Amino acid sequence: MKNTLILLTLIILASCSTGSSSSESSDSTAVVSEFIEYNNPPAEGFNQEGSDLLATLLADKSMQAMGGRQAWDNTRFISWNFFGRRDHVWDKWTGDVRIEEPSSDLTILMNINTKEGKVMKGDTEVTDSLDFYLQRGYELWVNDSYWLVMPFKLKDSGVTLKYLREDTTLTGDRADVISLAFEDVGVTPQNVYEVWVDTDSKLVTQWAYYPDSTALEPRFITPWDDYKKYGDIMLSGDRGKYALTDIKVLEEVPEGTFDEFSIN
């Protein structure tokens, strides 16, 4: 709301200045209307005061292009495979997750909010080192889910958004680039991302990862391609040489998904 008021004030001042035409005033009104129509309130703790207005507007437009805030909030169960390594089932409403990692013969059933749960390693339920595996499960979920749903989390708690520049992606498509920095959130709050928001579609079409704000070059740049509609939201699985597969948005999951190690 504070940013909206600032925008309104700037536009009013601009429209009242010498030489302003009626068409310019109409354009300004349209900009204000466009900004207000995106019902995408930030999470508690989002650094709105420190974020650029244009970057915040692009985050809202991206949310709208992905299906909109209401569709995201109404989405409950999401499942996917991360790079062929792990399978996730996530209940967005409760925070329950099921993570299966065949290479480690590991199954983690936990709640990402409370970090409580249980773990099966091979044929044995883990008891002595349970906290270690639950923390590992939390970190796996944080990483793997961000690769899938990052555009829905641009205004998360602890995030600061900055507008950087107009640019083109590696494939030559025009985009606006915004940066995401973090404070006291997640597993690696020192990380920085640059995100390309396509000029036409407003979808995120590329990102770059920097280990921290002092890094001069990104650790990697990957596309966000192959958008498809899952339920009422848009998701992308193509990350260049990496892939998120078996993506599903579900209205319900089999009984026992989050509290049984095997489902008959």
C-alpha cells in the first residue's frame, strides 16, 4: 500500500506539471489501475520498503501470468521429481511433505513448519539420528521446491527485490531483470538470484544464481522453459540440462501419503 501511495503521488505530480497532456494523464491512470488490480499481498516480513516499486510490480505481473494469487493459494498438493534424484509430495496447506530418494534408500515424512516427522533408511526406521535426517529433509525440500515454484515466492518473507535492467535471455528473448536478495530466511540466505521476466508473457524465463552478493559472475544460468498448466497454475520443468519431471497438481493424495512408509 505504501508503494502504491508513492506511485499515485508521483503520477499526480507528473500530470499536474506544465505540458502534461490529457493522453499522458490517461496513460498514468492506466498504470495506477494496472498496479492496483494485482491482488498479491506480500508475505509477512517481505522487505517492501527496501524493494523497488518496478521490481515489485513485475513480481505481481509474474504471479498473475502463472495463474494468479487465488489460484496459487487454492492449490494444495504438488508432486514432482527433482532431476531424477528425488520424488516429492507436498501439502501446501499443512506443510506436510513426503520425500523419497532411491539412491540413498531414504524416505522422509515430515512437516516443514514444525520439522517433526519420521524417517526410514533402508528397511529400518531411524531413531538415533532422526534430527539429522529431518534437517536434511527440510533442506532438500527448500532447494528442490524453489527450483519449481520460485516465481510464486518473489514476495516471500525476507526477500528484497531490485530492478536491474532490460536485457535478453540466452535465447534472445526480451525481458526485464530483477534481483532477489534474502535476509535471515531459508538455508542459504547469502544467495542472490537474478530473474528474467519476459517482456510479453510476464513469465519467468531464465534465472542466474550467485553464491553471495560479492560474486562477480553467476554460478549458473538456466532457462525456465516448457510451461504447462497444472490444475489452475502454470509451472515450468525445463532447466536446460536439468529437468523437473512428473509434475502434478492434485486435489487429493492417497491415504497414508504423509504418515506411512508404504502405501498398499
